[in-house]
Amino acid sequence: MTRPVRLVSLVLAAALGGFACGGDAGPSRADTVAAMTTAAVPDRYLALASQASALTEVAADWCSGDGAELADQVAATRVAWASVSPFWFGPVAEQRSRFIIDPTASTDDILEILNATDPLDASALRSLYGADQRGLEAIEEVVELIGDDDRSGRPCEYVTASAELVAEETGSLASAWEASGVDFGADDGIANGAIELMVNEVLFGLVTLENDPDVAVAKARLGAMRWAILGDSAASGGAGEGIAPLLDSEVVEQLTQEFDAAAELDGDALAALEMTITTNVVSALGLSVQFSDADGDG
């Protein structure tokens, strides 16, 4: 099922107003967000950085004719990037990391770099070239274009520079989240803004999952969404993770069932999950959410 492009602006106030949540008791928004962003989210960014570092080693092996695992390492790095997708805000937005780590590549523009002779390294890719000439997809494009030809020289420079740039950027994000993650739970107002940003990212992602050709990435994104909203053990109140502790138990139960139903990326199930988040979660928490089905991840 393909859903039409639309732009929706929702400004929904909870019946109890302001920062009201599903019940009178329970953790504050600041405590709930801090439980995620102080350690759990930075840990996921550290795992992403570690995976990207491993990618640089395999990219170097590819230059010498080895590196048979390069495609697998690129795929694993993309999955790790998808696993933090509900938290593609804060440092990610400030550093414009989406345009560095895995933007859509242009074959023609990549050929332009391959045929050039100017020095090429991670710094040059970052500052002198466009988003469609760098990142994970650029590595895949170079590998496909070169095939069994000689990998030394320019192809090697391009693949290793791209891998190093991804590693630099993910390492920078890990450091930034480790330093600033606690700030997102500084008080209820700041935490509410973080929840809004997270819910936006979830809604942005949901409308792309059904048609994502990379099933592993789509499932990783869906799993990350589930973790951000329900935590690892939603039945026991989220165990300090996710925003489930801020929601009524009936809404948590409905979300749990709908995430289960959407696990195989069925379009109807994804649409039902999107609707529940758009209505029950947004209205219960009094969030202001703006999203577009046309928004990309680039």
C-alpha cells in the first residue's frame, strides 16, 4: 500500500493541558528523556562509531584486492545508522550528518571524482564535494563501477576517503551525544522538545519503510522506533527506556500489538501504527508535530 504525499501540521493539546501525560503518577518528562539520552542513546552512537571504524579497515583491504567483506561492512554500518534514526536530531542536525553518512549518491558525479586527479581524502570529500559524492552509497557505487578492474590509485583513494569520512562523522556524533545527551532531560520543557523531535523522526521514517528496498535497514529503523517509544520491556513500564512510562497502559498495549503486527513491514500495519502515534501519542502528550511523507533521509 502506497500512501499519498501529504503535509500535515498537528497541534494537539492534551485534555489536561500543557505537559499532561496519561496518568497523575509516574516519571516526569525530564526523567523519562534523561533515562534514554544520558546513556542508552550515546551507547548506540558509540556502537555506530565502532562499526564505522571497522569499515575503514575493510576498505583498506579492498584496495589490495581483498576486502570481500566490504559490501557486508557497508550494510552493517547502514543498519547501525538506522538503529539511531529516532535520534537523528541534536548533534545530527547541527552537523548535517545525514548529508555525510548515507546520502543518495549520483553515479555521474562519482565518475567525475574518479576521473579527476586532484588530491582526495576525507577532508576534501567533506569540504569540496557534494552530498551525492560521499558516504556509504558512494562506496557502493565506486565498488560497482570498478568491478574487477585495478583498485589501486584513484578508486582506492575514493573508497578509503569515503569510509574515513563516515568514521570521522560517526565518531564525532558519538562524542557529541556522550557530552550533551544529559542536556535533553535538563527540565520538562527541554525534554518535551526532545520528545517532539523524536516523534517527528519516527513519523518521517514510518512512511518510507514499506517501500524501502533494503529490508534489513527498514527493520532496523522499525526496531529503533519501537525501542524509542516502548523501551526494551514496555510491559513493565519501559524499564526506564522509551516514552511508554508517559502513556496510559491501554495506549502502550495498543502500540505493542501494532509494532508486532508491523514487524514484517506490511503497509496496512505500518499505516495503523502511524495513525496511533499521530493520534493517541501526540494528543496524549500534547505535542506539536509537523511532518511530511515527502521528507527524505538524505
